[in-house]
Amino acid sequence: MRTASVLRRASRSSLPSTHGAASNAVGTAYRVRALALRKTKLGESDLIVTLLAADGCQIRAVAKGARKTKSRFGARLEPFSVADLMLSPGRSLEIITEAETVTSHDALRSDYDRLRAASVVADFLDKVSVECQAEERTFALATTTLDVMERSEIELLPAVVTAFLIKGMAMQGYRPQLSSCAMCAAATDVHDVRFSLSAGGVVCLACGGADVSAMSVAADMPVILDALVRAKLADVAALGIPAPAITDALRLVGAFVVYHVPARMKALDAYLRGA
């Protein structure tokens, strides 16, 4: 567990750019593959698009004229889409000059249940990714998760969401401690299992009794969480975890995320309310 959270945004001015640094130094365009996380209206016809680049860095870029009926961008910058982009450095935001679709993930936007699940992925990544701070595994996790969500049965989506969140937290340095007490490393009571949000894992009775963030969980919850964090996303369905257990795991992991990520995630809040 990290002693200090890295889930904080770095300002553009505080760190050098990792996206075509040599090109940006002289103001020339550069190419990047990126996942669209969020879009915001700008002016009468433009969009600000929040992107997760293939190296895991966050980029915020302007797509000029993207809201016009005959925009050259079309649906290439819709949330959950992966595209190859040409970007030009701007004063505070990059400028998108070209966009070619790699994976559209249309099915995630056309089905309500898939949309809700995919929105959790995008919301989480929007909050934890940082400009100029690379983490290449994050992009692979994100795109794989969206691919799996697109072809999964609806009833399996909560399991995929839970697996994504616990894996995403692990990549941020918050992998839950599940085999022994997260505070003192002692063995835990198999008949009275408690999970501490602050310590980030199971805790023994002595440590858990003084921890206001510790909560009782099912005896098999550590095994379930360990299986989810270890399994490939495509293999989550094969784990055969019962739906009620997945619901409990989702609520626990969701609470864990909310406790450690210093920003409200509306999509996650909404998903947990529907669990």
C-alpha cells in the first residue's frame, strides 16, 4: 500500500510532456492512440475531449467544429472509442486535427446496461489518470475491459466492473492485502472476517476492533477478491462466482475506491445504487 496517494492530478506546467516531447518543444504535431473518456461542450461548436493515451497519460484536447452536423470527426471521439489521433500543441489544451477509429465500441453506447458499466470504467480512468504520468498497463486494462463488456452477457457485467476496479486500484498501488492482516501481518479469523478500507485489506480482530473503516464481510470474500484481481478479464465469467457474492464484492470494492480516490465518481455512485 502506498503511504501517500498518487491519485492526484499533476498540472501541465509541473511536469514535462511525455507525448512527443521533442516535437512539442518546437510546436509540431504528433500522433497518439487514445481512448476517449469524456467530452465537454466548448463554445458553439467545439468539444473538449478527455483522453487516456496508450502510455496511460491523460490528455485534454479540443476538437474544433466537432459538434457541427458535418464534422469531419463524426463519432470518432465518442466516449469509449479508441482512435489514432493527430494532435497539435496548444496553449493550455492540445488540438485534435485528425482522428481515425481503431475500435468504436458502439454496443457500449447503444445498450443501457453496457453504457452504465462502461461509464464506470471511463469515470474511474478520468479521475485516476494524470497528465504526463505514464502507466501503460492502465490503457491495456481499459481497452480489454471495454472489449469484454461489449461481448459479455448482461448479467456478467457487475463481475467485470468489480474485476476492473480492483485491478485498476492495484495498478495505482492499492492492491488489497487478502492473505493476512493488512496492519500487523497476523493471521485473520476465518470465522469473523473484516476488511479495512483505510488499511486496504483484511484485518485481524485486534486491529479491526479499533478501525472505524473496518467492516465485516463474508468468510469467502478474500478468496473472491483474490480470484478477481488475478483472473484475466475474459476469464471472469468462468470463475462461476454467484451473483449475490458479486454484488457484495462490488459494493465492497466500490467503497474501497471511494475511500481512496479523492474525487467523486458519479458513474460509480449510480452503479452502486443499482447493485
